[in-house]
Amino acid sequence: MEVMTGILKGEALSTRRPARSPVKWCVLAAALLLAGCQSAPESRTTARPSRQAAPADLQLICANAVVPRAAGARIRPTRSSQIDARRYSVDVDAGGRKFNCIIDTSGRVRSVRPA
């Protein structure tokens, strides 16, 4: 309002800026310093093979193929990996007994062997 009144009265405007808080400058400076310290994330390389895990439905088919050998034990797939473009290897635990199942992408169980 004070500036408006000066303009209406024909007075010269002041070029003096209002005082800025030193706290604002400190916060701005700290933000700039922290922003400068950020680095790009490192690309991580892993020692794990890049093979895909078997889809869940194929793992369950393998687990079901182990049922006759499990003698009523709790069965669960523990690990799987792709062997080639058409086959997966699925490790199955049946109450402490370990089995390996080979299954193709169409869901046909190729083999079930004790591991």
C-alpha cells in the first residue's frame, strides 16, 4: 500500500530492496551444497546367473508331481531356473527330502529325481 501511495502522489520509488533473512540464505546455501554432493547411482553387477525363474504355474505342477513320493509331507518349490528356451529346473522340498523336477514350457513334467 505504501508503494501505491507513493506512485499516486508522484513520488520517486525506492530502489532499496527489503532486508532478507540470513536464515533463508543459509538454508538455500545448504540445499545447494547437498545437491552438489549427490552422485549418480552405481550400476550393480551381480554374480547370479541371468536365467529366469520358472513361472509359478510350472513350479506348482512340479510340486504336484512330487506328491506321490512325499508320503504326506508338506511340499514347496524352493528354487527354479531356466535351463534353455523350453525347459526349467525346479527344486522341491518335501518335508526335508529334496527333489529336482524338469518341466517344459507347455507344463509337461520331463523328470522328477531325488536331489
